[in-house]
Amino acid sequence: MLNDLSLPNIDETQLDVPTLEKCQQAPAIHKPRILLLYGSLRERSFSRLVIEECARLLNRFGAEAKVFNPHGLPQTDTADEHHPKVKELRELMMWSEGQVWCSPERHGSMTSIFKSQIDWVPLNIGGVRPTQGKTLAVMQVCGGSQSFNSVNQMRVLGRWMRMVTIPNQSSIPKAFLEFDENDRMKPSPYYNRIVDVMEELMKFTILLRDNKHYFVDRYSERVESAEQVSQRVNQRSL
């Protein structure tokens, strides 16, 4: 049992005590904005087909879903932020309130096509953090037996991008068997899992999107900002 509850290192003026009331902001009136990314340039890309199924489900759940097409996106460091595809991707990132990522597993990991999309998005763009505090669902398609390497890597990547990755996920083995001649996913437990994931993503997005700025408001950054303000005031007074 602690005998000393004092916090001598704390700046009390910047300490915020979380309460339920602070977490209950007025709900937004627009549809939840969901960006979907896939990781293959193949003409019949199963990660794209999964993403398209997800977009249909999200629209049915009342979201506004947009799919980014990675065709034409240059490799990082071969162009700048003014490239049309880079501008499109970054604008969609900032527009979104939640995201869905789906990559094939290639050589035991996510594809370079998928990773390149994330590599084009810095943590900060002109003072705006395009991914911080936004919800994320991760999925993968497999050419053979079921694996979870890509979704596990995307979870790490999502945390690095400061996103709220939902607990549920989807991994589809032998994806080429799960789609019909019209490129629609067949009924199966794998399809039902995708429905589960999209349903969960919607719930988390609706719950968190209006409170995002409060949830990512940090004591350390408030202290740093207060110190910068104090320094500017002291400089003007000299």
C-alpha cells in the first residue's frame, strides 16, 4: 500500500483528470468517413475485392466509404508531396475518421505496395496529424493456408501511426476460392468474419470520432506548449 501519494514532478496547471462527462461530446451529424486501402496492383486483386466487399458493408452500415487506388503512386523518395497520387492519398487520410487496411501476405509479410502507401503519410502535415486517434481495422488475404503475419505487422504499423486498432481482424486463406466469377465473395464463415469486423469498426468509430481530440490530448504536450508560451512571453519582456 502506498503511503506517499504526492506527485512532486507534476505541473498541476496542466494535469487533466479524465471523467465520463469529458468523454461525451456532441455527436457529429455527418456519416462516419472511412478510407480503405489495399495492397496489390494485380488486375484481379483479392485484397481489392475484399476491400470492395468492406466498402459495400460500410455503406450499408451508414458510413461514407472511399477506396484509394494505389495505381500510379510513386515509390517514396522518387517524387514529392505535390505528385497527384500523393496529394490524393494525404487528403483522404486527413478526411477519414476510420480506416480499413487489407494486404496480401507475400514472403511472410505485407506487400511493398501496401507499405508504400503508409510511407507517404507523415505523422504531421502542416500541424495536422492525419492518422492520430482514428480507428483502424486490419485484414489480409492468403494464397495458401491461413496466416496472421500481415495483420500482426499492420497492427504494429497502426500503433506507430497513432491509430486505434480495433480488436477484431480477418485473415482469408486460399482467397482465390472465396470469390465467384462476378468477383463477389461467396457466403462462408470468412465472409461473416468480415461483417463482424466492419460492424465493430463502425461501433468504435462512432464512439471515438467525436472525442478524438480529447483522447489524444497529452499531459506532456500541454507542459511543452506552456513552456513555449512562457519563453515567448519572457523574450518579449526583455
